[in-house]
Amino acid sequence: MPDPGGRTNRTVEGTPVIIDTLIREARIIDGTGAPWYRGDVLISDGVIARIGHALAVDGNVAVVEAEGRYLAPGFIDAHCHDDLIFLREPDRPEKAFQGVTSIVVGNCSFSLYPADQHSRENLRQHFSGLLGETRDSEIFEDLNGYRDALMGEGVALNVVSLVGHAALRLAVIGHDRRPATETETEIERMCDLLAEQLRQGAVGLSLGLVYPPSAFAGDAELFAIGRTLQRYGKVLAAHVRSYEAGLMEAIEEFGAILRTSGCAGLLSHLQSAGRPNWGQIPAAIERLEAMRDEGIDISFDMYPYPAGSTWLLQLLPAAAMDGGLDGLKQRLRDPVALSVLRDWVENGGDRFHGQSKVFLIGWENVRLSAVSVDGLKHLEGLDMCVAAAMLDLAPFDLLLRFIEEDDGQTGIILFQLDEDDLHAACCNRLYMAGSDGLPRPGSKPHPRAFGTFPRIAGPLRRDKKWFTLEDAVRRMTSVAAQRFALVDRGLLRPGLAADLVLFEDAITDRATFENSRELPSGITHVWVNGIAVIAEGRQTGARPGALLSV
């Protein structure tokens, strides 16, 4: 008997047979922003076969009675860091239960490829800083190697991959704090390496211009990368040089790369961090709109929360990471260098590029979210002031202990954003939804990893009136599909891939900063490539996802 979740397997003489699915009497939201309408949807062979009223089908079809629930294209997480966790937990329940069917990885210059025998250890250490200890076997020569590893066990959701700029620099330059050279063909080598990944199906490249070694890039290198992307019709995503006082200058730098190269751009998680910098977002959006008037193809993503999340080493200036983690540890053994760093972290100043996050928001607004070393694990969930006091240390000295004992792999949450700025960003026409989650099993992560999409479709739509439901869905579906050239996703149309989510009007997030791993409610069914991964509110165990190439 067909499973009511849809597309189940029967066996005829040992051969699996896929059962089609009819979703009856749904309120259909098509992803364009148009008002919902009532109808039936037939899924067949992994695509949306028909849309209509009272569709007639034969008996060999699984039927889901929508009973007035909303049916929308599957949500696309335009910005996340699930690269590593997908290899270890391919079912991705916290994403599936949010209605997410496709995720974009490789953001902020962090990807698990490309690497050769000389750079793989550097890339392993680099990635470990953001998402915890990464094994050598989880670093790959190229996108094809990453794809093979993903699909070996199968994945529940679709994966879309950007190439991390850091991997290119580590492969060609290492951790050196300097621009790439044109005379020694370093730029050409990076562009060739990038081009190979694009030919293998990567959707673009991501910069992390506050994260060494991406932070060490100069104009010539960035312009050349942009031109390579333009030739292949791929996108450039950028964690820009500053989200603090230098935000407007950082936007101008990104705009110059796009203007010079002609490639399309996605500004990652647009925000203005630190109370002294609040209020910049309307001006930032005005500048982005002016760039579009000029002919620059630019948009942005953001998570719908007033706090960000990163790794502890982001409390230090980028210059401190010259030479990588080993270089930093050696620098911290120099009393003079240590004194200079301590003063800048706690008191700010112009000794280094940018503003000190601690000076802007205070140690009390830095919360420990992920600790790898057992001896300090009990501090997770505490702010740095409380955690330091428990160990009879000053907060900066606790930071030093984390660097030494936890190899800088400590995750943090930064309470640094303004609600009015957040509202201005999320309600702008250029906005698309991204969780920016940093998944690390056993940690106390930012709730955005568990609640971003139900939060947008639920409380922000119902209670705060930031969006209509149709507009909220558009920002979670077709806007991202267009940006990443996912031409068969993001809309509910016949002939497109059957990535779908069925949800109630009462959809809501339940993850909080105190209980951040709570799954949302109100999503009953999720289909990926026509196969149910969530049915009647339960995960099915199916893994129909793919690495999507463009």
C-alpha cells in the first residue's frame, strides 16, 4: 500500500518501482510572490508533472491530502556552512525539518577543496578553525572528489557548492600575508585552479575578506578571479572587508570588483555590527541600488537574527594570522606583540585594519557556542566574562587559553546587531534568506541553524508583519535560485524539479539562544527530487539529494 508521504518503493520481481504522488487541495504558493491559489499537484519521475483542479490519476499514486495547508517550492539556504556536516550526517534533520531542500555551501572563503599534497594540511587546519576538527580524508583535490564523497552515502538534500577563495590561496601562496604576484603567475595559477572547479560544476567562488588568507588578497587578484567567473557565467559571493565602521568602503571595494570584471555578485550577510555603527544599513542598501542602476548585478543575503556567529580568532586582527595558526601562536609568545594585541582587542585603535569587535560590543556580548577541548567544554553557553570569572582569568587570558588548548577552533556568538537595521535589510527587494549556520555536533550553536526559514515564514511574517507569506516564500526560493542559476528550482511550475514543502499557517521556529537545537513546527512534508524526506512530520530516511551543477 502506498505510503501517504509520497513516492514510495514497491518491488516487482526485485526491481524497485517509484510511486507517483498527488498532493490534493493545497494552497499553492508558486515562488514568484503572486497570491496563493488552490489546486492539486502531481509529482512524477522527480518533477512537477501537472498542476490543476481535481486532477484525475490512476490507482498507483500516493495521495497526500493537503487540507488547506500551503505548498511551496522547497526552501533554498543561500548561505550556510554545511560542507563538513553533510559528510558526517547526510540526513541533515535540522535543515530538512525547516523545509530546506537545497543548500549553498563553500561560503566566506571556506570550502573543503581544492587541495594538493602541499596545501591539504593547511586547508584542513583552516577549515577546522571554523567548524571543528576536520580529518585529512575530508579534504579533497577538487569538486569531483567532494561530490563522490557526498554521494557515496547519499544525501537527503541538494548541495550547491561555491569554491572557497582560501583554498586557492593556500594551494598557490600558503599563509603568506601578501598579495598574489602577477609576474610569478600566482594569479594565473589561482584562476586556472578556479576554472577547473567551475567546469566541474561549482556555481561560483566565495571571498572571506576578513578571514586570512583570503583577507590578504589585493585588487589584481580579485579582479582576475572576477573575470574568470564572468567567463563562465558564475557568481562571486563575498564576506566583505568590514561590517563595522568600514562597511561603506567595503561595499565600494566589492562593487569595484564586480564593475571591473562584469561578474554577478552576492554580498554575504549584509549587516552593520556594533552599536556605534548601527543605522548604516539604509545607506548601504541605497548604494547597492545605485550600483544596480549603474548596471552592476548585485544582491545580498542575511539571517533574521540580531546576533552573528563566527570563530574566536575573529576577535583578533587579520594581521595576527600571518603564517596561519602556527604563526599566531609564535607571535603570542612575544611579550611585545602580545601586549599590542591585548591593547587593540580591548581598547581598539588604528594599529590594525578595522575595528576590534570586543571594543565595540564588550566581552559580555561574546558567548561561547562550540568548544572542542574537553577541559573547557563546560564553558559552552556562557559569555566570556562569566566563563573567565569561573576560571579566575581575565577574558583576554581565556581567549589565549582557547587558542593554545583548543587550537583556535572555539565557536562564538556575537550579540552586535540592531533590529531596525535587520528589518531594513530583510525587507529590501535585493534580499534572499540564508541561515549562515555553523553546525558542530554536541555544541550550543546559534539558533539560526535550526530556525531561520520557519522564523521568516512564521513570526516575522505573522507577528512583525515584515512580509506577506508569498513574499517570504519568494525570498526563500526563487530569488536564490535565480542568483545561483538553478533554473529548474525555486518555482512551482510543471516540468521543474519536485522540491516542495507543505506547511501549516502556524509554522514557527522554536530554537532560541538558550535552547538552540529545538526543531521547528508546522512543516509536515518535504520532497526532494520528488521523494519525501519528511512525511507526516517524520523523517523518512530517504536520501534523494544531489550535488547540483550549473
